[in-house]
Amino acid sequence: MTLFSSRAGRRRRSVAAALTSFLALSLLCTLSWASAIEPYEFASEVEEARFQALSRELRCTVCQNQSLADSDAPLAQDLRRELYAMIRDGRADMEIRQFMVDRYGEFVLYRPPIASHTLLLWAGPFIMLLIGIAIGLITIKRRRKAL
């Protein structure tokens, strides 16, 4: 009887040790991942709010589908540092956006301005909706005539 209980005890201890090792490794990985985002010191909450808003409005040019706030790409880290420096220097939001557009093109903006070359981008969804409604109405009209 003691032979079986000692095997079960060893098995429980080895499972507990493996689980403890796994949890420790998971915690270590999580802590290293959390430290990948660089902390910034702001003079006021207004500066911090501006930084957060601008980093969400500007697109990472490497990731293309993430904002600067969401991206972990090295370029995004550099752009966040540059954004932080420009805010600390007292530059206006429009000036910062214009600097980014001059450097990276309008693609860096999540909301590009309404202009002749972006008109299809802005009007496209409405045009597609109107086409869909027109096709639906024509289909309904044809089916009613067929009956």
C-alpha cells in the first residue's frame, strides 16, 4: 500500500513542479513583453492625451493595418519617440500630422483628407450602397412582372 501511495505522491510533485515551472516561464515572458512598450514622462495630462490621440490617428507604415499605438515594429517605436519629442517641443497637432504626411505620404493618416484623389475612397461605400439598392429594386420589379 505504501508503494502505491509513494508513486502517486511523486507523480503529484512532478506535475506540481512542471506546473510551477510553466507558470514562472509564462510570467517571465509576459513581463518581458510588457516592457517592450517604452514609458514616456509627460508634463501634463493634456500632453499625454494628445500623444495617445495622435498615436491612434497615425498608421504604422510597416504594419499598414495598425496604428502607431498598436504596433511593435521598430519604425513605429521610432515614430512614437519622434511624436513624443514634437509634443514636448510644443508643436501643434496639425503641424505634427503635416510633418508625418510630408515624410511618409497621406497613407500614414487613418482618415485621409477629402480631396480629388481620395474622393473615390470617401464616396465608394455610398456608391456601392446605391448600386446595391438599384439592383435590388430592379430584381424585385422583374420578379413582380414575372408573376
